[in-house]
Amino acid sequence: MRNTLGDAKCISLYWNVMADILTLNEVKRLAELAKLELTDDEAVKYQKELSEVLDYFAVLDSVS
């Protein structure tokens, strides 16, 4: 059954609600475990990027 909003619009709405799944401390801990040194600016950037990846996995999971 298809969503009446359309898939792209539904995903866009989902992204706005689910932003920042990972905390900044979690990103820093992941970097530490991976033996990466991140600046504070990089940690903030990766927080957003990794959260978006996890958001997308949640969208894919809801489709299946």
C-alpha cells in the first residue's frame, strides 16, 4: 500500500523528525574506538552525517 504523501515527501518529513540520532559524545567515542582524532567541528559534522545514515536505515527497515 502506498503512502498518499508520496515516498519522497514522507522520507523528507521523517528526516526532519529523526535528526541527530547519535549524540556528540557517541560520535567521539566511536572515533576513539576507531583510533581517529576528530576536531570538535569534525565531530559535529559526522554526528549529522552518521545520524542521517542511521535515519535512512530506519526508513529502509520500515519499508520491508
